[in-house]
Amino acid sequence: MKRFFAVITVSALVLAALFARPASEVQNTVNVMALKGPTGMGLSKLMADSAAGETGSNIYNFTLTGAVDEVTAKLVKGEADIAAVPANLASVLYNKTGGEIQVLAVNTLGVIYILEKGDTIHSVEDLRGRTIYASGKGATPEYSLNYILLAHGIDPVKDVDIQYKSEHAECAAALAANDGAVAMLPEPFVTTSRMNNPEVRIALDLTKEWNDLQTTEGSALLTGVIVARKAWVEDNPYAVSLFMNQYKASVEFVNSDIDRAAGIIGSFGIVAEAVARQAIPRCNIVFIEGDRMKAALGGYLGELFAQNPASVGGKLPEDDFYFKR
């Protein structure tokens, strides 16, 4: 009897060895969501490779949307494995889910600019006393603008009149309709506004203004990050690493071959090709992971927390929020 079981055990081990496949050969279906705009632009080459069946063992299902709430809902429900979300929302989701969300990488630095019709704004101080049309109240744009204004001794409530609109397009329309108007807009709306009205100029780059205020290396003005469900990350280490390598390559392609990238971006309906061609250099599309990601994102979230703890979900994330391979 013992010999019988020994034979069965050996046979099972042999069969397991014969049929076992390396992780690189096991197909993984990966559900990825992104917002239209810079985050989708960075993913565009990977989307094209996926459509051509050139992504190895990762089989991607990409979903592009204009609604942050849709991304959040699918991520929390487990219907999305990976998602591109606003930087502060990643922290909110981490706290809301009890640590079930991890950030894989920073994918977009600051994309916010101050525009004007005219030539009167050359420094942050020049915003004092002006009306600024803006969107993003209660989100990254508001907190970023407030941080920069306060650092220059400008009270966002008393010293400027910030008129918040529900849509970026409303800000662009107000800018076009009013002489002397000032607006805060992100790319690619910056490019669209300038294409529609040659009188509109970029007065200030808020990313530069933020960076000029930093006294220690690390903190950066961020727009978006790539997050994933922690359980999925733990169950699929090879798929995660492969995705990160492929996404990094996609970002490098978009930044280095703008003409071809613009065509791909336009073909997926992420942003019109003509707009993408001009906007890419100002979209600050990046791939930052590991310790650099933790320093940049941690510093940024710290600044938001100081203004309004609710903006990051009530508390700063713990170390397990920051994925490192």
C-alpha cells in the first residue's frame, strides 16, 4: 500500500512538472480604466499594442471615461484591476477601503496653467485683485492654487475673486468672452483655448510655481497616479511588473515620438489628434515609481492634508500605500 501511494505521489509530481507553466506564459486578463486626457494619453501606445495582440501574457481590457465617479465605483467593486485616478483620490480610496488600494506609479505631474487674454500676468503677485475663472473646486486644482497663492501672501478668499465653474469648458468660454479675463485650466483645454483664440496666452505654469516654492527635494505638484487593488497586486506579481514595464515604455514613446503618438491618441478618441500634437509637451506625462514616487506623492499629499485633511481622506496613507517592486 505504501508503495502504491509512493507511486501516485511521484506520478503527481511528474505531471505537475510537465504541465506547470512559467509565469510569463500564463495569460492574465487585466481590466484597466483611465480618464480621457493626459492619463489616457500616456496609456495610448500600450492600448495600441494591446489591440495588435503584442502585450505578451497580459490581455488588457481598457475602458476610457470622462467621469471620475465611474472609475472609482468599478475599482471599489473589483471590476477594475488598475486605474488612473487623480493623485489625492488615490489617498481617499486607500482610506475608504481600509488600505485595499495601492499606488503603483505617478503618471502625470502638474498640467494646470493660468491663461489670460492680454499681457498683464507675469508673476503670482499679478493675480492679486483679479477674477480667476477655474474648475476643480474641492479637488487638486483648488488646493494647488490655494497653496501657491498663500505662499505668496495672497488670501484666496479676500485678495482674489475665484469663480469656480463645474466644467473646464465653462472656464474656457468665460476666458474667451471677457477682455482681461484670467482662467486656470489644465491641458489639453489650454491648447484648445489657444487654438480657438490666438489672443489667449499662457501666463503662469503652476507646476513651475509649485517647484519654486519647495525647499527640500521630493514634493511635486501632481495630477494623476496609477493605482491597483491590493489583493490583485498580491495575487498577480508577474502581471503587475509586466504592466509597469509596458506602461513605462508607452509613456516614453508618447514623449519621444509626438507625431505618431498624437495619431494613436486621436484614433482612440482620447484627445483630438491636432490638440494632442500641441498639448503633449505641456502634459508632463511621466512614469515615476518606487522611492521617487513615494517622495513626490507623499510630499504632495502632505501639503493637501495641511490645507484640508478631507482632501486626502482624513489622514495620510501608511507606507503600504506605496507599492515597490
